[in-house]
Amino acid sequence: MKGNAVWDGAIAAGLFETKPMDQVKPGLDLVKKLATEKITKNQKNVDARKTFGLKADGTPKGLRNPYESP
């Protein structure tokens, strides 16, 4: 939660202004569209991460999918 504390402090200090997403045009629909395009475009890299690297015993050690929660 350290990141949240830093972000909240920066907002309180007036370094950033925030608005609810429903008050921003084009809003959340555009964010979702861009995120979906990024995930689709990077799918081959996500697939390659599954087999990247080796464990000490020589078995594959896949890297996590950056688009899924750990």
C-alpha cells in the first residue's frame, strides 16, 4: 500500500488532479478498448513467457502473465 500512500500524498499536495471516470470523455470505454488491443497485440509475447527460463532441475520456469493478477 506504499504506492497508494505516495499517490494520495501527491494528490493532496496538488501535484495531480483527478476526476471520476464517468466525468471524463471518452472515458472508460476507450481505456477498455486500448487495453484489449494491447493484450491482443502482445499475445505472442505472453505465450513465449510461459516457457521462458529454466528451474535449477532443468524444467521450464514460466514467467507470469502480466495481464493476470498474481
